[in-house]
Amino acid sequence: MNKESYLLLIALLIVISISAVSSYMILSFDGEDVSNSSFKADLFFENGAIYSVDENDTIAEVLAVKDGKIVFVGSAEEGKSYKESAKEIVDLQGGMLLPGFIDGHIHTISPDFFDFVLLEDTDVDSVLKTIADFVEANPNQDVYYGFGVNVGLFEGDELTNGPKKERLDEISQDKPIIIYALDGHSVWLNSKGFEYSNISKNTSAPIGGEIVKNNKTGELWGSVRDSAMALVPDPNLSEDKLSTALQNFQSNLNSLGYTSIMTLPGNGYLDVPWEGYHKLEEEGLLNLRVRGANILKPWDIENDIAKIEELKAKYNSDMLKLIAAKVFTDGILAGESAYLLKPYNNTTNEYGEGIWTQEALNDVFLSLNKKGIQAHTHSIGDAAVRMALDAAEYSKNNGPDLNSRNAITHLQLVDENDFSRFKELNVVPVVQTFWHFKQPGAWEQIEYPVLGERANNEWPLRSFVDNGAMLTFSSDYPVTNVPNPFYAIEIAVTRNLPDGPAYGVPENITDIDDPKYLLWPEERLDIKNAIRGYTINAAYSIFEEDNIGTLEVGKSADLIVIDQNLLSIDPLKISDTKILRTYLNGKLVYSLPS
């Protein structure tokens, strides 16, 4: 072979080699072309439905993870090189792989934050016994904090005003007893509890709050409500106890499939424990992606905004970040403090009352949005919802072109003319579908009496999707005391009772149209949009849609393995779904015990 032929052959071999190599090249998550070595994977998932939740509703056969990122989603044939080199292969066994769930509105609180809880007490006598037993067993404690009293267990004036302080005085006359209600909107105190909180019969309640008094004597009754709860000192946990409580809190959420949360404070009370989360992050123990807010009260706007800006600057990591201000526009229906467009059913002229003037709320939204802070607004009544939408519109029309993604949560009543405004104003509706059926002990006893026929058209859902809104799901835990996302998804699809025994009903329903607990069936949601509420839509609501919320190459490997395919099962079986594994950034943070 002459020199010229030899060189030609070498050149041809080089071309063939380059062609062969290029046919096996892939696009890695950082956008760089990488060679065969990049087919190596830490995790490889197969043998189940892998629902991407992307724009095309892609259902893939296999998925691979490397260094905490998704590096392949596709067919088994195309992904076999990843399987061959994977450190661990996860057999889905006919189940399903989904993006990790995101709770769009939750409170960082749990029984571990209190001395005792009353969630399992189903009558007044058992409530009082639980409290008395703890006080008797802990005589050296200076103050006693409890959680979870169900005010609906009481009767007569105590059902309206909350339980009396004298019931707690009989248990302890010399130590403060402070008990938060199950719904998070009132606190029950004994006489020493009021003294400990510097509350007397002459104390004025802050805007949007109430210090309940005896109508006849003017003396303190035993409860403070809504923003007046800010007057009561929070539980003071030691650093060790807080760390333990937070780790238990996140472990519980991981076991339910949550990998990210949007956590909110109460109305001036029970602040987000930012420093506790930060310490877990520093120690490598934070297994939730935490986004959160701080309170903004109408009587302390300047100081609250300054505090929010301070926290926003301090907590701004991938795992822990302040993104919003929590704003209350009204109260709740149970106390007739929700703000309505039409009067309450049992009155002729009571509408409830907005906590803000419209002008003040407009200014707050604009101020927050200019600072890159989302307004996350509690609105129960349709008038309160409209106030928040009007404020968002004012900010949009008077500020720069901002991507504020203001959120409105709860949304028990929404006027039909306001649904389209959510998309127009890029306002995110954050709902708690756990409540979207005729709940035993609530709908008939509380909601229908105060709303009348309007109670048949409360808790809208489908209307948000039909109008193009970025519908986001959440639990409002601990108001929902077991934030199982599969209950929420089933109720969204059925608008009916998900699990009889869990709600005090002896048996489950067998017909999706069983009328006893069925609420406004026209608002039922399809299963794919229900899943989106906990994944990509929720990611959008916290500004993380480019990183989490779908199973796509380049995104963080926040994943959950479940035991059944939600897209093909009987809707009444959704609540039976079990979480088998939960991954955060490709790290296993929960596995169902065998």
C-alpha cells in the first residue's frame, strides 16, 4: 500500500470512528455533549408507568438518574445503556413513578411542637381528661401548650364563643394553659393563660381579630380569635426539641410523598422556624425543599415588610428560601368572619368584614411585588377573594412588568365572574381539596346553616382549570390533620367521601355518585389535572418549575414510587395508594417498611 492510500485509509477509519461515537452521544443535563461514559446512572427505574407530567403528558418506560439529576426519560430500548451501568435498578412492579409532591400551603407545626394534642378526643369529657392527665403528670412545668381542640364538640354558647376559661381553671388555677384550636383560628386559655398573655377585658383586639367576652358581664370568655392570637406567646421550644420536631415533621411528609413545601405562619403567631430549618440544612439533615413566607399584618406593615426583606436576604438557598408574605383578607365561615358578597343566611345584613381597606391592600401588593415578593393571601369568602384579585390587578397595572405569581388560598366561595381573572392576572389559586365534599360534622352543621343554598356551590375546582388558572393543591396541615395527598386527589376526582372510617363514617361509599356526601359534582377534576395540582402547577406557584414538578431530563430527581397506576384505577381506590419510596435530589429519604 502506497503512502497516499495508507493516509486515505486512516482518514476513512477516523471518519467511521467519529460517526460511530457520535451516534451514542447524548445531551447531558448541563447542555454539554458527553460520550459513552455518561450512560452511567446511579438509579434506573423500570417496569411501571412513568408519568412525566410534561406538556405532552408523556408516559415513559424507563428513567435514569445521575448525581441527583434526571438524565434519561424514554423507552426501555433507548435506555438500556443506562440500565447496564446503573448502580441500582428499581423495579416499579407495575406501579407508578411520579414527580415528588409539593404542598402549596402548609404550616410547620405538628404534635411534637406541643405538650399534648386533642386530635383523638371525640367528646368534651375526653378533651378535659387529656388536659388534666398531662397537667397532673407534669406538675413542675411553668406553662402548658396543647393543640387540636375541636370547638364543634361543645354546645350552646360554647359552640358559638368557644369553650369557657373556667373549664381550664378547674384543671389549673396557678399555671397558664394555652390550647390552639384544630382549625388554627382560635386559642383557648385559662385565666392564668390570659394573664400570661397580658390580655384583660380592656385589651383591644388587633384588626381582624377578636377577644371573646361574655355578653352579659363583659368578662373574658376563654377564647381569642384570628389576628388576636398574635397576642398569645408562641410555644418556646429548646433547640434540641425543635430539631427533633422538625425532623419528625419532614419524615412524616416524606412518607406521604412530599419533597417540597410552601410553609406559612399563622395570623401573627406560630412563625415559620427559619433558623431551625437552616440548622438542619447545615447539618445535611434537611430532606424537604422549603419555600416559605412571613406574616404581614395591617397594623404593622412597615416593620413586617422590613422583617420579610431581612429573612428573604438571609434564607435564599436551593433548599430554604423565603419567597412570599402571608396576608389575611378575612376570617372563616364558622365564626362568620369570612367576607361575603351576599349576607349570611341567618342574618339580614351581616356580610362579614374585610381585614384590609381596598386601598391599603392595593398598596401592600404593589410594595411587595416591587420587592420581588409574592403576596400569598388567605381568602375564604367571595368578597375577600375579589379584594385580593383587585389588589393583584392594581399591582399589575401600576408596577413594572413583574412575574409576581400572587397566590390566593382556600377560596371557599368565588363569584363566577372572577374565575377568568386568575389567569388574566397570573394569580395562583391554592386549594385544599381535602374539604371539597360534604364533610361529616362540618357541611350540615356549620356551612349550610350560615350559607343556605350557597353551600351547595362552595369549594370550586374545575372552574379554575376551565379558565386556564394554574391550579395548585395543598393541605393546610394541621387543619387537615392527615395530609395524605391521595385523599386530596380522590376527592378532587369524585367530590365525594374518600374513606369512611377516617371521617367517622362506618363504611366506604361504593358509588362515585352516592348523594349523601357528594358536593357540586360539576366541579370534578380529571386525574391528570389533579396530579398537576401537586406537581408542576405547585412548582410554578413557588417559582421552581424549571427545577422540579415534572420528570424531564435536567430536572432534580425529586421522585415518588407508588404501588398503583393512578391513570387506570377506579377513582374510589385512589385513596388506597401507598408510597413505596420517596427521593429528594436522587437521595432516598423514605422507603415503606417491609
